[in-house]
Amino acid sequence: MLQIYENTGKMALGSRLKQLSEALAKQAARVYQLYEVDLDPKWFPVFYMLKSGSCLPITVIAEAIGHSHASVSKIAKEMTAAGILKSEKLAGDARVNQVCITDKGRSLLSGFERQTGDMEAVVDELLGQCQHNIWEAISELDYLLEEKDVFARVRSKFLDRDKENIELIEYRAEHATSFRDLNYEWINKHFEIEQSDSAMLDDPEKQILAKGGYIVIAKYKGSVVGTCALIRHDANRIELAKMAVDDSVKGKGIGYLLGQRCVDKAKELDFRQVFLESNTKLKPAINLYKKLGFKRIVGEPSPYKRCNIQMLLTFLD
Amino acid sequence: MLQIYENTGKMALGSRLKQLSEALAKQAARVYQLYEVDLDPKWFPVFYMLKSGSCLPITVIAEAIGHSHASVSKIAKEMTAAGILKSEKLAGDARVNQVCITDKGRSLLSGFERQTGDMEAVVDELLGQCQHNIWEAISELDYLLEEKDVFARVRSKFLDRDKENIELIEYRAEHATSFRDLNYEWINKHFEIEQSDSAMLDDPEKQILAKGGYIVIAKYKGSVVGTCALIRHDANRIELAKMAVDDSVKGKGIGYLLGQRCVDKAKELDFRQVFLESNTKLKPAINLYKKLGFKRIVGEPSPYKRCNIQMLLTFLD
DNA sequence: ACTAATTACGTAACTAATTACGCGATGAAG
DNA sequence: CTTCATCGCGTAATTAGTTACGTAATTAGT
């Protein structure tokens, strides 16, 4: 075992796997030589796919063996030059290049099978001598990673840690500028400022808070980076709006935290439901709302031009 | 899982390992981006070796992390250009290029550790969820391969099968030409023909068989490819000689089979021991003789110039 | 002490894959 | 029925490593 693995811990799993697979590949190459089958080791998987005689398009082979189509294309070219493959056009679709084995290719088959048979037997024998079943272990790991890959898992940890840098506070007068700027910027990026915007954004204290609404401010590492508001329409109708998060802190879940805080606040204020208006072209936003529990509804027309979807969250209890 | 693995069986273990390790590497690359540590992923192992502050020569690092020295040399160059490493000459040996981390490199350490810590935790978690321990499985496999690698194992199988093509037969008049040619060729390749050679090779029936000796011929796939003889000197002294195997069938163990047959014959003829003469520069031959049980002795001077070593096999019973 | 072999390392050439890009063929949407 | 996105594939450029080779420094063998 390499010295480095004595210190890295399991983090280096990827490298160890690579190292082992490279060692196996190197030995396999020597095996190919031994059997004098006239196949370049790298042709092996393509040959394997075609040995039964079927004709397959490049991309289908690529997908089956886990290579890029470009790689298969190159290999097929080499094998064709060696007289092992031939290509034929697919009748219905002139784009498709179907390749299949030639008679010369077929003549290599018996040697190939003898060799792979021995190889198979050796690996079986080898795995039989192991207490821990590496084959099963790989399958398990594959399965777990399909569910949630390493990146996503590390990202969760990362975000957990990063959460300590996020702070939610109630709106105070000193946030007026940030509140306005963040929202203006957000609207300008996707739409145009409308008249109803200016009123709200320029005097939130009067237009939102004084009417029984609520504004929450998100800080990241001390500076204001996000806003969200509840706008009270009447005793039964309260709206979630003015959600804006600075681009530089996208992906940290700040939007979700802001939304959650507003939903909690609405509950606290004894509303039975919260509604919101948005636009279907803002896919990430819509997803966020869904994650918060909002469902699409058909409601009254919005005063904002940019809105073409309404959503509603009804509290269960 | 890729389609191909559904049919290949365990033979494709190497490819599966490679595939898994590549998937992990790809995800790891995304993790590096997330943490914004200014290290190219491929610098990772070198950085790991040097992060404690030690100065290490290129080859030492290469060996520890399992790369070629050329690769480490290139990486070190890049990292030096990035200001992360510096090199300093080793005092006693002007060939050695010791590299170590700079202050700038050290400044990356905290981010690096945070990241590797999270990574480690994730992998640990992942492995904890597996019933089959892939880490242990790799170690086991490593160990087994160190004992006898895949190539050697397959080769054993191959030779077993190939043995069916090898046939040992007693010398008959029809083998005279082959016997002479194989031996002439062998001697010419390494030495010069001497006078004692010609006599034996041109008339083996009289010079060897008539004097109570023995000649065995090896055929491979029907054609004569090897010879070996026992030359009777007197009632107590018999010599193993004229072992020649055609180059095209080297490595199939034909020499060993020939030798074994002659030794058996000597036993059958009631000799208590067999001796032989050879030359130390023929390492493979000497090894073969050792494998047959011969031990080096100091004997009488040989009639052949090419001989500088004598060996003896004494039967135990 | 001199020659030969070995060591450390850098550069160059090669390898086996990838991603990027372009082109013609196809199909979907107004 | 035309236009625009997408598909299949080939070629080019890139990448991360390897082996091969040359050179200078050191060690070993006579």
C-alpha cells in the first residue's frame, strides 16, 4: 500500500480505487499479450458489445460501456482499419453509423473467449479468497451514490457550517436602503419596475409594516444580502412578497430561510393561509416556494404585470 | 450500473473500479470548487505530502503518492509557478531537488483542512451505510495480488491448458536433424561450436545412446521444439546435457519438462546422482536447474570452454 | 584513481481518455 | 412549410497521466 494512504484516511477512497484498477489494467494488458489475441486492450469493451454479431450505433455502444461517443468513434475507426469491424448505414436515419463485426473479427472470437474465460476464473478465484466482497461493496456504493452523490453530501455539510454565517433579523429603519436596492436589482434583472413597486420599496414602513405586515432581513457574514416580506391585505389575506437575495450568495439556502421565517410569522399572526404571486419563468423561485409547501392556485388577477402564477400555503392544524 | 457489466461477469472488475473511481474524482472536483481553495485537484496529493512543512525530494513524493517522478516534477513546477511551493537544494547531494510549502501555500491550509475534513466525514458516513466494507476489500485484494498478481494467476491457467500441446517422446532416428539443428542454434546464439559438440550432435545414436545414454525430444503442436540428453560417462557418472528449446516456445515450461524427464530416467537407470555443466551467464538455465534440484559444486574441469559452473543432483532415497 | 553503473530529475514524446465544436440529418413548433 | 432545436457522429483541442531519453551527480568495482 502506498505511504500516503496511511495518513489520508478514507477520504482517499477514490485514489485507492483508481490505483487498484490501474494495477489490474496493467496486468490485464500483459495477459492480452500472452494469449496473442490481436486485439488492442482498449478495443476490448467495444469488441465485447459486438461479438455476438449485432450491429450497434456508436452512441449506443458508448452508453453501454460508459465511454464518450467520441472515444467509441475513434476506437471503431481503428478497429475498422484493422479489418475487425465494418460499418453500415441505418436504413431509416442517415445520421446513424452502425458498426458490426467482420469475419476476420469473428475469427478472433475463440481466442478471446478462451482468454476471458481464464481471466474470469482467476478473478472469481481471487474474490473467493477474500472475506470482504468487493463486488457487492461496489454495487452498494454505486447505489448510495445514485441516491445522493458525494458532492451533494459534502455540500450539505458545507452549508450546515455556512449557516453560522447567516443571520435573520427583523427590519429596522437602517435597512431601508438595502431593502430597496436588493429588490430593485432583482426586479430589474428579470422584469421592469412597475408603479406598485416603487411605492412599497420606497416606504416599506408605511406601506408594509404600518398595515400589519412584516419584513425580515438576511445578513451573511455581517452584511445585508436578502429580504422577504409579508403584506397584509385584510384580516384573512396575507401575501409573501419582496423576496430578494443577492446573486453572490445564491445557493446557500438563504431564500428558503427567509421564506420559512415569513411563513412562521404568518402562522404566529394567526393567519390560516399565505399566498404569493410569481412568474413561471422563475423556475428556481417556484421550486423554492414548493419546498416551503406552497401549491399552485388560480386566484384573482394580480396588480403586477410580471405575475402569471399564484400559489397558496394553507396551514394544516 | 452500465449495461456491459450485466454480461461480462467479474472479469470486468478492473473497469468497474475505474468507473467508480472516476465518478468519485469528478464529484471531488466539484467539491474543490465549492470550497474555493485555490488548489488544482491534481495538486492535492503533493500538497498533502508537504502540508506539514517537511521538505521532500521529488522521487520520495512520487513513491509515496504512487505517481511517476516525471508527473510529480511537472506538478511541482506548476505549484511553484503558483507560489505554493519552493524548492531548495539538498546540502549533501546536488542532484536532489527538495520542495516544500511556502507561506502562501500554508495560507491555504485551513480551507484545505476544512474541506478534507468534510470529505472524510462524508466518505466515512457512506462506508458506514454499506454492509460490505469496500476499504477492507481493497486491502485484501491488494494483499492477494502482492502475493501473486493477476497475470501470474492467468498465466498458470494458460500454461496448464497449453501443456496439452506439449508432448515428450523418446529420440528416434527421424529426429536426428532436429536434434542437431536445435543444439547448433542454441550454442551459436551464446557461444561457439567446439569440437566435442560436433561429434555428439552429428551422431547421437553412437555417441550417446550406444553408450547407455538417453535422449528425449519435446514436440509442441506436433513439431519438434526441444531436446535434452543424458550422457553416460561410467557406471556412476551420468551427465544432463544438450538441453535446447526453440525460442518461439520459451516460457512454456518445456525445458523443465525435458529436464524432469531426464532426471526421472537417470533414477530409473539406477544412478544415484546426475551432474551437469553450464555457464553462469545463462541465468534462466541455471534457475531451471536449481528448480530441478541441482546444486552448485566444484568438480573436475570440463572439456567444454563455455562451461564455468558444475551442478549436481543427488537422489534422496 | 579511473571506469562503469546507478541515481535524481527534467524535458519530450506518447497515450487514452475527455470536452468542445462543427456539420448534416431529423423532428417539432409555430 | 419553414425555421429552430436537437441528434448522431466525426474531428480537433485539451488533460492527466505515462514511458523514453538525456544529463549531471554520485557510488561501486576494480
